Amino acid sequence: MNTPRDPAPADPLESLLSRLSVGTKYLREPAPSPDELRRMAAAALRAPDHAGLVPYRFAVVRGEARQRLADLFETVALAQGKPAEQARRDRGRATEPPLLVAVIARIDAGHPVATVHEQWIALGGALANFLTAAHALGYGGKMLSGSKVRDQAVMSAFCRPGETLVGWMVLGTPLGVGRPKFHKPSPDELLGDWPG
């Protein structure tokens, strides 16, 4: 059962301006419900997307699938020569977050209209919208990748022909209010006139 969420903020940009990445150790249950995940996916589909290709998809990892992914992560870690303790930590990366959502790219390198970089931009915009929608609904999350996304066994578990595994979003209810991890420029530093 989900806890009640705060009402919508008075400032329509509040969700964008207050969102921060929240890692697994700062997330707890509840995770987003299936209906909330559909709303997040609907927000992702509002990202700019030249030619309307939707060059991405999301795979929700829940229920027994979490244990299968944990087994896979542990097997891959051991095959990569990691010690048993690290392999157990890798296993936990599938079971500790309240929810995981894999992000999978479907880039059409030969598309006659939308270039490859435009398709990657569409994926990035969709990912940002998904995570911002999660934040607006009262959840926290973060995008994770690492060497596992390049492992053939892990890629094969998620990807169809022609697809690329980008990583996983971890999602859940944040334990508190976070702080930015990295320095960001001010809006005035970011904006400039052309030519200039």
C-alpha cells in the first residue's frame, strides 16, 4: 500500500528544480505502483523525439525476476574474477532497491531522418522525464550502469537484436531530502548569447 503523497506544488517547475539523484541506500518501500509506473512512462513519451521513433524501452524488474537478476549479477561477478564478497554485493544490487527498471536503447543507425545523436538525445530526455515524474509523485531514484551493462550475459537477458542496455533506474521512497552531489553552474553561467 502506498503512503499518501504531498499535494502538487504551487510552483509548476518545483519538481524539475528540486529533483536529485537518490541512491539505493537512501530508498525504502513503497516503490511506485504499476499505475504510477504507467504515468512515469507517459511522461517519458513527452520528451522530444525527432521522427517519433521512441528509440528506447523500459523493463520493470519485480517479483521473482529480482532473484533471477540477482543470480545473474552474482554469476557475472564471479566470471569476471571478483571475490565472493564482491559477488554477493553485486547480487544485492538486484534485491536491495525497492524497484529496478532497466533502460534499453533501440537506436536505428540507418534512419533516413533522425540521426543517431538525435535518438540518443530522445532517450536521455525520456529518462529525465521518467525520473522527474517519479520525483513529482513523491519517489526518489537514480540511474546506475557500470561494467554489468557491457557483459554479454546481462545484455542478452535484457536486449533484443539491435538493442543496447543502458543501465537501471532504482526507484523507491526517499528516506529524506538529499543534497546535490556535484557542483553545477548557475543558470547565468549556463546561458549565453550567440555570437559571444
